[in-house]
Amino acid sequence: MEHDRISAHHAYAVEGGEEAREKLLKVLAGSWGIEVKCNPDFLHRKFETLGIDEARNLKELQEKKSFALGGKKVFVIDAASITVEAQNSLLKIFEEPTENTHFFLIGKCVKNLIPTLASRISTMRLEGAPSASVKISADGAKEFLSLPTSKRLAFVKKLSDDIKDEKKTKSDAIALIRQIEEILYQKSKKEGGLPPKILEDIEMCGEYMSDRSANVKMLSEYVALIAPHIE
């Protein structure tokens, strides 16, 4: 959905990277007339991982009255990932938002939201903004599933090292697991024969990986070991 003017929805997931972030701020300043500098009713925060403590802090802030009489309170949350626990906390906020309070989630986190949270958020695609999707595609996941175990583990080690070196983020690992889960689900749906526990375990790994203290390498290695080989 392209926006020149933002409607009065209470929560948005904004697709795009740096250009989308800058355009969002311009739209807020222009169409909504929100002062994005030196404004106590406007909050823009960046997180590598947004955890439960940060989510609770946001809940407390959004419950407070705006400084301007009848004014809007706007929160722009820029995060690479959001833990499952934090997403469940945000879910409670979005289900019963404070009047005239609006949230904008931006960054790679928007690609890895739990379904219950995503269903309460309007997706915003700003014109001219590049996609924020990570580079792990369905084809990449298929290639991973075609590899022998030794090469899968080597792939996981490289991905883990890249995350440590900040060449990639945890979202890339989560995206790979989600793609694998989708491919195996569709294959099982069409052909059968895949033990349900394998899909359940892969889904669980994807959820655990969103936690701040998750061991990305260990969870990815587990998926590499239990996922069936597919040509």
C-alpha cells in the first residue's frame, strides 16, 4: 500500500530501509503536521533487539497523556528484531491502544512478526522505498535443503560468523528457518509423509531465535540436522 497521507490506524508495519525511514519522517511532518524534533509527543527509537523490558517501557509511555491538548502521540520503533515475549506485550498495546496514539514499526523486524501481532497492524509500503526483506529467498532455502548435512552445517557456521561480524543480522537466520518451514509445510501438505514433530520443532526454533539470548548457531544447526533432504 502506498501512502502520501497516513490514515488514522493505530499501528503500522513500514516496509523499507533507510530511504523508507526518512520518507516516513517526512510524511509524518508533512501530512500529519507532526514535529519530529524537540517534540515530547514524538518518540523515535532504534533497537538491535527489542525485548520485554523495552516493550513494557513503551507501554508506560503510550499510556501517558499527550503534552499538547488533544494532540497525537507518535512512536516510531526501528528494530532489527523483536523477541516473541516483547511482541506479545506489544499485542496487548495494539489491541487496546490509547486514544490518538500511533505506532510505526520499521526495520527488518516487520518480516518476522508473530501472526497475532501482524494481524493487528496495517502494512505500509512507501513509494520509492526499497524492500526491507532479507536476502534469504525461497530458492536459497531450497538450495539449503538439497545440501548434505556437512555442507548445511558449514552454511550455518558461515551465517553465524557473518552475524557476529555484523555482515548479517539475526533476521537473516530467522528468515531462512521460516522459508524452510514453509517449503516443508507445502511439501507435506501435497505429498504427506513428513512427521508433524519436525515441522513443530522447526517452528519452535524460529520462535526461540527471536529471543534476545537465543543461540542462533545452535538453533540453526538443529534445523540443519532434522530437516529432510529435498532435491
